[in-house]
Amino acid sequence: MASNEPKKRSITGNLVANMLTEREDDFTFNVTYVASRSIEDLCKIAANGKSKFSASELLSAYNDLKAVAKEELYSASTVEFGLTNNSLGVDGSFIGPKAKFDPAKNNVTLRSTPIVEIKKDLKDISVIVGEVVEGLPTITKVTDVFTGEVNAKLTPGNTLNGEGKRIKIVGAEGSSVGFFFVKAEGETETAVPMTSVSRNDPSYFSFIIPALADGKYYLEVATQYGGNTKQLLKEIRRNRFPYLLTVGTDDDDRPVIE
């Protein structure tokens, strides 16, 4: 008899000191990701599995469903699509009973929460905690100079100021060190040219934000700095700033889990 119970899964990761709090015994868990899967990748994997449809047929059906889901969502329906329930909201303040929507203050936002099935499945995933990773470069705060917003916005072509620990960019010749913007959807990567970096200190940085398309991005730092520029670490250490940073408005396709 077939079982509807989810297959047991596990994730692994390491503990990293939480630089956003004052406690010395406070750590965050960094998942060790094994792959980055696009919709096209998922269709190919499904087609090579038990699906009776080809990858192209699956992708075509997905695109058709996505178009319908977007139309229903944009017409103020709550929509279950993929792994989340989705609905629209409006942020920003409305002052007075006759207030109107002001694009300068208000934005239409996407609100997403896991569907019930996913919530149940998450409880069945085991977490394997690895070692404590010491000495990672850690960004603790970024400020978009153009808007003045902290840990939130990015304005391409303008300056981003940042603070952290061990974030000075140094590395052996030919090494892949520097600052990188990783798009939340698809994990595509855009490097910040070192010629755009105007301040490169162990605790502070400044650089011109590259030309990024609208969407949400993670900022990552990779360096061989370990406290001494004359003696580099043997390996590049790379770490991700935990806040999603937004270029443009919040109307990209990636759901934000609340």
C-alpha cells in the first residue's frame, strides 16, 4: 500500500557567529546548499523521473499556469501556486480618511506563506549541525546612500556603504575575491569590480552599485583576509549578508516568506 508520508530528508550546515547581536554564544545556522535549481532544471529532472510528460511539455504547462496565477493574483484573488499561498498587499502609510495611493510612499507587495502541506513536511526534515566556522567575513549593515535606507534598498549607479568584520578584500593573484550580488531568483551572480570600490577596510567598505536589473539580491563577500594583509588565509572565505536587498519596487516574481 502506497504511503502518503513525505520521504525523510535532511539538511546540513555550519554554525556561524551572529554578528548582529552582542552575545558571544549566539550563532546562526548556514545551510550547505547542494544545488541551485531553475524551473527548467526541475522540468528536466521530473521528465527523467516518473513523469509521463517531456521537459518541454512540463515547462509549457507551468508557464500556462503561471500566467493564469498572475492574472488571478493581480485581480485581487488569493492564489495557491507552487509551494506557497500568495496574495497582494499595500505597504506604506495612509494619512487621513480620504488618503489616496501615493507611489512615492506606497507599494503593492506580494505576500506569501507556505501551504499547509509544506508546513507539515518541514517538521519532518532533520537538521545536521556541523562545526562552528570561525573567522568568516561578516557584513553587519549596509546603507544605500541615495535613499538612505538601511539593509533594504539598492540604487544602481550610486554608492553602497557597509560595515562588518574581516571584510577587507584581499586575495592571491587570480583568486575570486570581492563583493558579489546574487539574485534571489535563479542565483545569478554579478561581481562588483574592484575599480568601483572606494573604501576597502577590515570593518568598512564603500562601492558603486553595478547595473542590476529590478529584483531582490543577496550581497556576498569573499576574501582571504584573516586579520593580517601580509599573511593571507589559505582558502577564500565567502559569506552572505542575510538581508534581501531590493532594486526597484517589490513586484518581482519571487515570493517573500513572512
